[in-house]
Amino acid sequence: MSDDLVLRLIHTLGDTLDGLDVALCAFDEGDRTIAWNQTFFKFFPEHEGHVYAGEPYHANLRRFYTGRLDAQELPNIERYIAAGVDRHRAQTRPYSFEHRGLRVQVASLPIAGVGRVRVWRAQALDNAPGAADAPNIHEPGYLRSPLIESTELFDRIPDGLMICGEDQRIQWVNEPFMQMYRFTERTAATGLTFDEAYRHAWAADGPGDMAPFFDGLSILQENMRFAGAPFEVPLPRNRWSRVIAKQGADGTVFYAHVDITDFKRQQHLLAQAERSARDSEAQLREKSILLEATLEHMDQGVAKISATGIVELCNRRALELLELPAELMAAKPSLVNVLAYLRARGEFDGASQEVQELLLHSDGGVDQQQVYDRPRPDGRILEVQTVPIKGGGALRTFTDVTQRKEAESRIRHVAEHDGLTGLLNRTAFLHSLQAAVTDARRPGRGFAVLYVDLDGFKPVNDRFGHAVGDQLLIWVAQQLTQAARGDDVVARLGGDEFALLQRGVSDPDSAYRLAERLVQAIGQPTEIESHFIQIGASVGIVMASADAADAEELLRKADSAMYLAKASGRGCARIYGM
């Protein structure tokens, strides 16, 4: 295994451990830093903005002990560092220590050809010195993944939802998913691949006809190589699921599982009727009656195009969905004429360029199997599917997927927004910030990042309870939104930390004036549930230009400036590097 591959695996492991509140830092055989995760900075904020690849382990220890030792112990720092380096190289069993009001347990693992990986996990100390001022690991956003924190809302979604990491292993599923794939406990699905969860669903149903299972397994394995087009898999007891993937900016993949059993049964009836109709002319007349009855009662629009391009059949639902006149279709027009009629009415104006070009072909695109979504002028969205028929012609279906698309949009909204305030969450904000970094390379596209941390929020929470604290956070979100301009981006990063992306600014004065407005707006008293409450805010600012760094680095710099504002007396703003 190459060194680059090992390093990528260590980074992936670090990202995974972030979701488990476990800190990680890896070192090469020369005790130089090579990788770390975000939870490492939550445990040891003294390293924030200072750790870099290639840093010696003893330099890391020096920062750690400098922040821990008092004036009497500080002369012994070199002895402590030497002992720490020796322990790091020889450690074989976990040990624990107290740090920032936490009981921290650390384990160390040597990796041949790489070096050593250290991991830390913590529990709160109720009676530890300084525990009253220590961060509360049970508060939202502290030592907890913001993604998993919001997933309780997903149980209310009627469709199944599966969240996977970059390694394609399940991190979380909702209740409808558990019912669909026969899990009694949520934790039983965690850590599995979808392949394994699919096998579990069939195994839980007991022996039976396994032919659909093997067909579905082949479909699943082919489509799970990447988050691409939707695909369908059979489930036990003649059920079907349509799987739709959406990949996040951080590598997380959201899979929606929609029960399409009724739809597949209708498709099966239609296909069965078509096959039977070919047996003989006598059977054709009999089956045509059944087919027409089935078509007229389907929720799906169906049209049959002959090998010569004539629309031989068009059911009632297709007429309704496309608003086609019955007299036009009763005359069995050519597909070219039908498309011309729809085009003249502006039916395809909202379609993508690719779909419009497809419909301009002389055959209307019936010579190949395809599926695409097309918006209608009335706002509805149709899924149009074409299946070529052996010997020429095709079957084209029209399905109203407006509600399904709205459900998918709600899933995306829940995944990208904070459940309490409705602001963007950290992941979505970083995505917007990275887009701004790319855009900043163009002239006049400078921007500023403002990191806002509330002053005095925790005492409000402790005195009046979390319900009042939540209302106060909602009020702060409103103040930030009102102070921002229309094209600015406001987000809640977690807990009582917020951020604002101020677009189109290149001078620090503009950003500083906005920060002062934010401090003033948040600092004014407000009434919540008959309590008059007044808090404050400290704001860190970082300016970005054409040579802007990546989004994570800009946010770290703004965070550092915010801590400088707190150190300067709170209730003020500071600009990074100024």
C-alpha cells in the first residue's frame, strides 16, 4: 500500500471519528505531524491555527504544557516535554488525564511504515477544578456532529433515508428505512454498506423466491459505485424501492428510498397486457379491452408510438397531464405534429437545453431508452420515460412527480439548514464560502467572513432553561438576518456560534461597520417569556481577495480574530491580522 493511500485512509478515519466525538492526530516515524481531525481542536483549542504538516511532536507538547503549567511548574516544562515524547514513542496501553474540565482518555497505535496514531475521547468531570467554567459537552454543537444532531427530523419524512460517509458505510437511517429494510434497531444498520443492508432485508424475510434478490443485488452493486442517476431495486414480498442519491460537499451521501410498489405493479400489469396482446389476433382483441381499461385507470400517463411515428394510443391520464385535446389524439396524429402543438404552447420552455434538443429530432427521441424530468408551464414536474418496443416504436410514460420532488427538496433543506433557527448549517455555509473563494479570483469579487460568538449566553441557558435559550438563539438569528444584505449568507455554526459571509466588499472599514451593527443589534435587551434578557457578541473578521485561501482556513482565521475580540473585553470586533 502506497504512503499516499495510507495517508488518505488516515484522513478518512479522522473524518469518521469526528462524528463519534473522538480526536485524532497522526505522526510519521520521525514524530512529525502528518494528519489531524476537527475534534482534535475541540479538545485542544491551543493548537487551533498552529498545527501544520511536518511539525515535531515536541513542539505540539510545548504548546500543550505552556497552557497548562502555572508559574511554579513552568521551569520544569522541558522535563515534561521529554517525558511526553518518551511516553508517546513507547505507549502501549491507554491512560487518562484531566484537561479543560474534561477527563480525557488517550490511546496510541503504531502503524508499520507510517508512524503512530493517537486518539482522545473525553467525559465531563462534575467536580473537577474549573469545571463550572469548562465547556459543556452536552450543549448543541460541542463534541457532537451537527449533521447527526439534526437527523431526528428525518423520522417525520414518509420516505426512507440513509446517510453514508465517503466510505459508503451507513452512518444513520430513519424509521421508514428501518421498516422498509426490516431493521428493528437503528444501530443494527449503522456501519453496514447498502449492499449488506439489502441482504439483511431478504434474509429477514426467510426462504422464498430469491431470483428478484439476485437481480436487485446486481443493480445495486452497479449503481452504488457513484452517486448518480436514480435506480430501482426489488424487495421481499413483491415490493420495490427507488433509490435517489444526493452527495454533500463534505463527501456525505444522502439516499432517499421511495416505495414505488404500486407504480411497479401498474407497470407490470401494462407489460403483461402488452405481451399477451401479441399471442394471437383473437387474444389481441380480448387483451386490448383489458389494456385500455388498465390504461384509463392508471395514475400514470401512457402513450404508444408506432414504428412509423404515429401516436396510436394515449390514455386519459396523459391527456390530463399534457392538456392535450381529445379530438387531436383520437385522430392518431404523428408524434412530430403532437410535439409541434406542445412547442407552440410553450410546453418545453422550462425544459433543459438537452431535453429541448432531444425533442427536436425527427423521431422525437423514441429510438432509445431514456428518462428525464420536465417542468410544465403550470409548475408541475413530469417524469418522462421512453422504452423502445422490439420491432420498432416505443412506449412513453408520463408521471407527475411534483410531490416527490418537493419531498426531495425538503430533505435537502433539512440536510443544509439548522433545525432551530432555519439558518444554513456549518456544512452548507462552508460550501457557500468555498464558492465565494473561487469567485474572488475575478475582479471586484472580494468578500469578508464574520465569526460571531455570543457573550453571556450560557448563564441565560443555566438560569432560565433551554427553552428560553432556544428562543434567544432564534432572536439572534433574526437580528443577524436583518442586519445582513440580501446577497449575504448567514449561518449557525453550532451552539451559540454564528457566521456571516459579506459579499462584494474589499475594504476592512465596510466589514467593520457591519460587525459594529451586529454587536449593537445583539447587545440590545429583549423580552422572552416575560424575562428581560441582555447578552452581547464578539465578532472576528477576516478579509478575502483574489489570493484567498480555502474556506476552512478563512473560517479558522475569523474564529481566531473572534477570540482576540473576547480577550479585548468582549462586545467588540477585531479584524484578523490588524
